[in-house]
Amino acid sequence: MAKRIQFSQHGGPEVLQLVDFEPAEPGPQQVRVRNQAVGLNFIDTYFRSGLYHPPALPSGLGTEGAGVVEAVGGQVTRFKVGDRVAYGSGPLGAYSEVHVLPEANLVKLPDTISFEQAAAVMLKGLTVQYLFKQTYAVQLGDTLLFHAAAGGVGSLACQWAKALGANLIGTVSSAEKAERAKALGAWATIDYSREDVVQRVLALTDGKKCPVVYDGVGQDTWLTSLDCLAPRGLLVSFGNASGAVSGVNLGILAQKGSLYVTRPTLASYANTAENTQAMADDLFAMIASGKLVVDIHQRYPLSEAAKAQAELSARRTVGSTILLP
């Protein structure tokens, strides 16, 4: 028997329960991992609340973790018992002592990266990798806007943008978070609680605005993001922290300068085992070189997953949060 977090109905953090379960034997192309650390992400709250629907209830939760292979299916070729591995995408069930998932979802974890680092960085780090290297190839000298620059993804984005020689303007909600983003490599910050984001972007860019805006906030920042884009600029809407963007009139893209919008997901980029490992290798190399520091500010025992999610949703966390089985 092992322990995991599951939920039987949608709702707030209180629906999460710690239960005993019997881990499954891995199927032919599956691997069973003994988790050493588990990542906490905003997307987890979407499944719990019902914004995104799990395959069935009751359901496990979480898509990110790192640990040691303890069993492999008969057709598995890339991993063996005892290997150090990490994963950043499904299936649901990472909030657990043991997790069974497809071989294709796992990456090899080098000895230079700790389990805690990997669990804290896989989803967020692979997200920044595809945002900056694939969705829009950030170039030396680019000036870009990144919302929630002191959060989990933002903290990595500030560092990665600096390493690429780009000027990241980060939006934040307090002076404390502004200091944090600047310390991590943001070129400039905008405190949206007391400053006009669009006016500050105009001032910072000498009226040119930005070729790309990265928006993981969603509903609350949609129009602001569009107004910060240069003509033919790209809005990368990659998250819904404030709620989903809906009821969009495409004509607004014409009015604001023939703009482009994409709504990417990690799954569309990490869509093969080879692509996923290549993206992870890029991420791990950034960490090993010291250009990317994984900042774990909160650690909770697995049993306190509900508390951890409540803190995340209330925006009382900074950097990354992990759960320890």
C-alpha cells in the first residue's frame, strides 16, 4: 500500500484527501516511479476546481515529480529499475508516494540535478523552454513583457531571458516582488497595483511597445497584454491564473495592429519522448551552468497538499513549491 492525494468531487482545497491505495503494476510501456519530490502548479487547481476535467472521479492530482524507477513494463527500453527520472506532464496522480506513467513521459535525470530541483522545475522550466526557444525565439536585445514575473514560471523566465540577453519587463503585485524579479534578472518591473502597465511599457520602450507578451494570468490581463504589443506582435497566452479568456472578438486584433495570438500548451511541444528529453536536457544544462537557479521557497509534506494549494491560489507563495511524500 501507498498514500496519495485524491478528490471525489470538484471544489476548493478542502476536497483533497490523503488516502491509502494499491499502486498498479506497470503496463507494457509504463514505468512505476517512487517519488522523492512532487511539484505544485496552478494547473493542479484547475483540475481540482473543475475548470479542467479529470478522466473520472475519484481522481489523483498533479502531473510533475521526480524519483527512482522501481518497476518497468515488459516493452520499456529507455529505463531500468534504479534509474533517476523526472516528469512534468501527466497522467494525473503525481501527488503520491508512487506513480505509474508512460515511458514516453519520463526523462533521464542527471546526477547534477537533485530530485527537489527537478520536481520544482520540470513543468515550469519546460514551459519557459518552449515559450522562449520555440513559441517565439527570443533574441539578444529583444524587449518582452512577462506577467507575474515573481511567480514560479516568472522566476525562471527572468533568469532565462537575462541569459539570452533579452530585456524582460516583469509585472508584479508588490514592491517586494519587484525587488525579487529584478534580483532574478528582470530588466524592469511594473507594479500593476499602483502603476499603469501600458503607460509604463510605452515609456520603457520609447513608444515602440513589445514584439511579444507572455501572459499566464488570462482574463484580467488580456486587454492590457494586447495594448502592450507592437504592430504584428505576438501575444502568448499560456495560462488562466485569473480565469479563462473567453468571448474574444477577433476584430480587436486588427484594431490593435494586426496582432497574433497563440494559446500554447506544454503537451503540444513535449509531444514525443525525444522532444521531451531534448527540452529537458536544455533545461538541465541551464541549471548545471548556474544560469538558472531553482528557487524552492515552500516545502510541504504530501499530507498538507490542500494547505499548499490554498497558499498558491491566494498568491502568498514566491518561487516554487514542492510536496514531499
